[in-house]
Amino acid sequence: MDIDIGFWLSLALAITLVIWGLDKALKLSKQEGRLASVVEGSNSLISVFLVVLVIRSFIVEPFTIPSGSMLPTLQVNDFILVNKFAYGLRLPVTNTKIIETGQPERGDVMVFKFPENRNQNFIKRVVGLPGDEIKIRDNRLFINGELITRNLVREGDNGRFWQSEYIETLGEVDHFIWQEGKVNPFTGKKVSNMAIEGEWTVPENAFFVMGDNRDNSNDSRVWGIVPDELVMGEAFLIWMHWKPIFSLPSFSRNGAIDKVEAN
């Protein structure tokens, strides 16, 4: 998810437009030889680059999932679609918002540029909205003083490691989360892989995000909030799962990202 496709599409479109302008001025495509063929080919690509750039910048963009931080909701090598229209129309490359169409809501699965490296794209779930007070105590999530509801689905313990799966409710969204860690062999006590506790206040025009794989996610608990200027869109659909190299693509996971009833 680290390649800036928008930049390269914009650059390709700019180059083809420059060639088109030179062709109009110097009649390059009317000349004989290889140069005319190159110019004609470049001119034919303008509409292709323009359509693709408009679609992925303002409507929908595909991404792949590179890590397990959103398990069990999203698996590594899931191919997803992101609604670029959900949170406002933004210019390619600069990500500047030009038209307001909506704001992230609690429970949304959001794609954004990583605040500590804006060349990387991250995907997490929106937990805190502007003005919210977020608190984590004893591996439990509180928002504005209210304990967030979660219902145990299944749990396992092999004497060395433990894992629990819950259905958590954020706003109007029910979704799965994992929590896991090690078991103390002497006391039998369960120790979380990521026992971060603290309190955070979400500033204006920013969001607090967490991965659904709560004990294996590099998120706002570690590096802070996501400014609105880095928001890219809302992930809404899994359209393919494809492990690399020699495997065939699978479509068994196709459908809406949050499918609690289907599990």
C-alpha cells in the first residue's frame, strides 16, 4: 500500500498533455518516422489516464491488506475497495479537500496516510471523533466515560498463549475484535501482547483509530491521532483474496467488510 499511484498517474497525464501540446504546435504526429508513432500513442493514452485518475481520486480506489492489524475483519492479502467520495472530494497527490461530502463516523474502517510517514497508507477503525475522551484500562475501551460494549464469541488457551474474540459495538457498527497474549506458566495469569493504558483527548479535525487485532496493531495508542488532512476514504468492500506468487485468487470472502451476522 506504499506506492503513490495518484502521483504516478498525475505525472503520466501531465507528460502526455505536454506531448499533446507540442504536437498541436509543431504537428509532430504529421511527420514521418518513429516520433510520429510515439506521439500518436501518447495522445491516445490521455483519455485513459484521465478517466483512471478521476475514478481513483474521487470515486473508488483499490487497496491490498499487507498486515494482520485488522484481523479478524480483514486478512492479509485481502483486496478491498475504498470509497473516496465518503469523506470529501480531495485533489490527487496533495490530498487537499475541495468539497465536503461527509465525515468519518465511529466504527468506520478508514484508510489514511500514516502521520509519521506520509508515503505509507494505513487502515484502521475509527474509535474517537473530535472532542472525544478516550480511555483504556485493563484492556477495556471507554469513550467519554462510557465502557464500550463487547460480547465474547470464543476463547482459547493452550497453556502458553491465549486468544479471545469479541463482537464490539462502536456507534451503530457491530464488528469483531481479537485480544491475545501469553499465559504465565507459573501463575496461569493471562498477559496481553499490548498492555497499553492511557487517556487521550481527540482534538478538532482529527480522529483516534485502532486496529481490530487489538494486541497486534500499531495505531493511535502508539503514535497519536490522525489529522483530517491525511484521511483518504472509507473501506467498504472485500472483492478478492489473493495470496502472492503461485496461488489462485479466491472470492469466498467477497462482500461488505463488517459481516458480523455472516460469521
